[in-house]
Amino acid sequence: MFMQRTQRKDAVRNIFKRKISYLSILLTITLGVTGLLCIFFLAVSMEKVAAKHYESSNFRDIEITASLGLSAEDLEAIRGLDRIADAEGIFSAEALLSNGSATGKATVWSATERINTPLLRSGRMPEGDGECAIDVPLAEKLGVSVGDTVHIYLSGSPEGFLRHDAFTVTGTVLHPQSVKVDTAANVVVPAAAFDPEKTEDGYTGVLAMLDIPREKGMFSNRYVSDADNAVAALKPALAEIMAGRTARIRAKYDGEYADARAEADEKLSDAKAQLDDAEAEMNDAFEKAEAELADKEAELADGEGRLEAELEAQYAQIEAAERMGMNMAAQRAELDAVADAQRAELDAARGELDEARREFEDEKEKALSELAEKQQEYTEKEEEGRRELDDATQ
């Protein structure tokens, strides 16, 4: 008993001797607990502010995207799914925004009516397809005010996806898509500012609200769990919708490809038929010319034969008369002159005929060369056309 009282006294003495150290430890613990409480309440406060921000803009639960976009038909199908409370189609694209003196990266969004509605901070929301509203931080960074003109240059999107590149700023907003409000870089334009034909009449995405409880807020574990379960349940149906979109586009292009190939085959067939007709016509002309030349050559040869036969007969008569002692020198000289003249005529005709044959052979060779060039050109165009058609289907 005495020892216990002594130990207590020693403990008390030690505490008083080291009171500064114990007070320091107590203060450290107090500050640590206070800091943790501050962080906790700050996180709660930030969560409430964020929740209020998202609730005021009806922030989407999920964003559905597909590589080939989603059509109005697909949007209706998504709206009809069990776990979907509402859905809106959107157009979006990455871009550079410039006011002439400063440039910044931005994401361009089509305006929505019910989901992800931007919070207007000044001016008004855009209405015409040449108007836009800009996130407050982006407007401040670029020094843009309501009424200014800015230029939007898309990157990674089909040419002409935005109908214009010059837009009048009608207002400044806080877009719910930006997680960090102070670095938000979004631009809102009317849906009519986009040309849906550039995306096969498809939205670039669909914003959807899930049919799940929201009483505890979107940062609660209950919300996250319900959202995950809903997304898991939706995946098969969404995959089927996207597969249908892919099949429709492929069927469209397959049909266009088939039509284009049929048209190309018809044109190529017509061209081939024209070439064949030209070749047949040319061959007929060659055969006719060959026959005419052959007839002329035969006629000339026949004339030469007749002339020689007549001359031989006349020379035989002169020789017979000379054997009878008659003086036939004048007749022989006259016959020689006639023979020389007629032979000269035949030689001239032979020369003309030979020249005609040479010209014919030259023209024939030229025509055959031109035909071969046209046939080669036809073959190359046929191969090129088929390659282009094949490339278009890849």
C-alpha cells in the first residue's frame, strides 16, 4: 500500500516536471484532430457545392458514345430502355478558339434542353447557328466579351461539321461538363450550327439520366452503386443498338458500293464494246483496203501480161514480114516507141500502187498503235476504278 502511494506521488511529480512536454503533445493532438475535422467539413461543403452545381444543370448520369455516332432512331431506342429516365442527343468536337489576338483549346457542344444545361452567367444563350456562349474562365483567358466575334477551328472532325467558323458571342456560361470550374474551356452553340450529314446523320453522343434514386445525392455510395448496376444492365442493349447502327451504315455503303460498281462496270463494258467495235470496224477497213490493193495489183499484173502478149504478137508479125524481105524498120521503131510508152505507164501505175501500199501499211501500223494505247488506257482505268471502289469499302 505504501509502495502504491509512493508510485503515484512519483508519477505526479514527473507529470509536473514534464508538463511542457505533455502540453505540447496535447496541443499537437488537438491541432491534428481540428485539421482532420476542417478537412472533413471542407470536403462535405465542397461536395454540397458540387452537388448543387450538378443538380442545377441536371448533370447527366452517363454519356453514351459510339465510333459511328448514334442516329435519331438510336436515340429513341435508348429512351425506351428500362433503366433510362431521359436522354438527349448531342454534337461535340475538339477545337481551337481565337478572337484574333489570343487562342485557346476548347470543346464545342451543342446546346441541350434538359440534360447538362449550362448555367448562364451573362448575356443570353445562343439561338442562331452563327452564335455561341463561352465558359467564363475561357472568356476571361482570351479577353472575350459578349458581342465579340470569335473563330472556331475544329480538329479531328469532318470538314464542314460546323456550318460556320465565325461566331458572335451572346453570353458566358459555366458548363457542367467541366470538372474544374476554374479551367473550364467549353463553347456552346445551337445544334443547328452542326451539319449532321457529316456524321452520317448521327449524334456524336447521347447524354442520359438513369432511373435510379437520388435522395442521398450523386456523391453517395448508394448513387454510385445504383448507377454502376444500371450501366451493367444497360450494356447488352446499348451494344445491340450500336451494332444495329454499324449494320445500317455498312448496308448503306455496301448498297452504294454495289451501285457504283454496277455503274462502273456498265461504263467499262460500254467502253470495251466501243473499243471492240472500233477494232472490228478498223479490221473491216483494213480487209477492204487489202482487197482493193490486191485487186489493183492483180489488174496491173494482168495489164502487164496483156501488154507483153500484144507486143510479142506485133513483134512476131514484124519479124515475119522482115523474113519475107520487107523493110519493117519504121514499123519496128513505132512499135518500140509504143511499147516504151505503155511500159512507162505501167511502171508509173506500179509505182503509185507501191506508194499506196506503203501508205496503207503506215496507216495500219499507226491505227493499230493507237488502238493498243486506247486498250492499255482502258485497262489502267478499269484497274484504277476497281481499286478506288475497293478502297472505299475498307
